[in-house]
Amino acid sequence: MRLAELSGRSGVSTATIKYYLREGLLAPGRQVNATTAEYDEDHLRRLRLVRSMIQVGRLPVATVREVLRHVDDDSLGRTIRLGAALWALPQVPEPDEDDDHVRAAHREVDELLDRLGWSNAKLLLTISPAYRSLVVAVAAMRRLGYDWDPELLVAYAELMHQAAILDLNFVETRPSEAEKVETAVLGAVLVEPMLQALHRLAQEEESARRYGFE
Amino acid sequence: MRLAELSGRSGVSTATIKYYLREGLLAPGRQVNATTAEYDEDHLRRLRLVRSMIQVGRLPVATVREVLRHVDDDSLGRTIRLGAALWALPQVPEPDEDDDHVRAAHREVDELLDRLGWSNAKLLLTISPAYRSLVVAVAAMRRLGYDWDPELLVAYAELMHQAAILDLNFVETRPSEAEKVETAVLGAVLVEPMLQALHRLAQEEESARRYGFE
């Protein structure tokens, strides 16, 4: 397809597509003559991925480039490719390891992972930003003096594990390995805001069921 | 307690506490003489709430003030107080109602709520930011050409409903009405990042279980 059709089918303006081409976020089309290039379904798919990272995920161009570098690196196994792409997404700041609450949160998260039997996640714990994010979130709760029952964290974790199983089941419906990895990245960008919206709506529903509107 | 003890117990510096007092985010202490004020457990609790909204939720001071105005308005019923406080938290931009994908997403979200039996949430739909957020998230997926099975949205929604039940069960353990409302606001600020971190970690765990580290 020509640039105009790629623009029509993706809903992205030709000026923006040209910008993505210049920035290396989209591979050049096949040049058919001095002024015309042909694009294919792979271009369309990649364009949608780039668009959602920039427009929905609000990622800077440099981050998008880094994520795509991992997505396209087929020398890595699927777990590492999925992980490496997620690791390039925006993350919480590093926890301050000199802080007592952070050290306590490390122990608490480790106990949680043992309790859950997430032994694979534990192997990744020294390098995974998701592990660090969890330590930061738990430390924030404890610093504010909230002493939640550890069983509550276990219950939340099991719900999110069910969500992750749905995510990966969907990823596995994609035909090619490249699409599987792309879909996993999109999942992080598109599914997280959807889960957050569903969570807030469910809170309103449950609250109205329990307390009415009085 | 004196200012120094309030600072020690909350981990918030006296300079920051004085700033919150000037900005009206914290009620003045009981003046015992010209230079000294007494603070109580309500001050400590409120200080932790303000701190978590600003430091963890990264809310601007004006937003914190608006959230607290709803939290403190005991003329409202509990559902509306909980909702009104959540509604003052940062939200996604308004959906563009002239957009075909947004109109389609509205229909899809309405069908989803019918399917789920969330009739109370549906009553709120014209005013709830959570409803708008869900429309925006669904419209973004559709605009990008992702045609997910509506059953997948139902499954995600049911998981988030389970999370909301855990949230409200915890809220109900708080002794006073004021603490219940405050805890609900904290839930939005603290639980959402924790669920997001657990979700990403669960994805890594599930991916490693399925594909190993090859």
C-alpha cells in the first residue's frame, strides 16, 4: 500500500508517519521509484504499536525506540523478550536501600513470593523493575503506618495472576512470534489503564450495592 | 503532641508540616501559648493521608485540597463521599464524543455493564470519571484495530470486582466514618500502584512458567 493508504488505515497522519520514519520507529517502505514507497501489513501493525505507546502510553520517542529494540531482538527467548520490552516502559524510581521501610518491604515481598509460590519471579527479583515497583509500593504503605494483613496482599496477587493468565492466553492467539511480543507490550500500555478504570468502576458499583446512594 | 513529635511519628519534616498548615491541608493545632500548638491522632492520620496523596499519588496541592473537601463533607452519603473523593483524583481526558470509536466504545461499555449486572454503576455512568476512563481505554484499543473478544473484558471486570470487594472489606474494618472515607482515598492512591506492580510481576512469573528462560 502507499503512504496515503497506510495513513487512512491506521488513522495516523502522513506527516506523523514521516516523522516516525525519520526517527527510525518504523522501517522504510520498499522504494518503487524516486518518490514512492510501498508499505505492507507489518508496517501497519508496527505503526499501531508505536502510536499506542506514544499516544496512550505517553512514552517519549527514545523509550519507544528502546522498547522496539528488545521487541525485535529475536536472539532472546520469549520470556526475556517479553520482560525486556516491559522493562523499558516507564518505571517507578529506584527504592532507597538505606531506608528501613524499604528493607522491611524487601523482606515482606520475598515472603509474599514464597507464599505465592512465584519461584520464577523470585529468580528475576534482583533485575526486574516490577519487583522494585512492588517494594516501593509496599514501603510507601508501611511508611504511612498502614499495617495490612499479609493475607490481603496474597489475595490481590492471586487476582493479578488470574489477569496475567488472561493476558498471556490472548498473546498466544497471535500467529507470529513478533506479534506475540508486540501484543505483550501493547498489553502493558493498553490493559493497565483499562484494569484501573474497571477497578474504580467496580468500587463504585460495590459501594452502591452496600451503602446505596443515601 | 507537639510539632516535633508529629514530625517524628509521621516522618514528615516540621518545615513541610508548616507548609501544609499554611496551605490549609491540615487543621491548626490547639494553641497552648503564643508559640506552641498541640496536635492529636486526627492530625497524624490526616498528615499521612496528605503525604501519600502528594508523595505517592503526586497530586498537586489544589487537588489534595479538593479531595479533602469531599472527604470532610459529612452531609453526603457514604457512596457519594467515596465517589466524590475518587472523582477529584487525576483522570484521563474527556472522550471526544464526535469520534466514531468513542461512540462505539460507549455502546460496548454499556453492554459490558449490562452483561456484568453492574446496574448501580450504570446509574452513575453519566457522571462517573471511572466510566469515562473505561470508554477512553476501550476506544483506544478499538482505534488501534484490536478486536478483543467481549468475554475477555467481562473476565477482567470480574477480577477487578473481586479486588474492589477486598478494598471495601478493608475499608469497613476502620472504626470511624471519617477513617473509612480516608482509607478509600488512600486505596486509590496506594493500591493502584501495588496492583500494577503485582500484575507486571505476575506476567513475568506466568511467562517463565510457560516458556522458561530459554
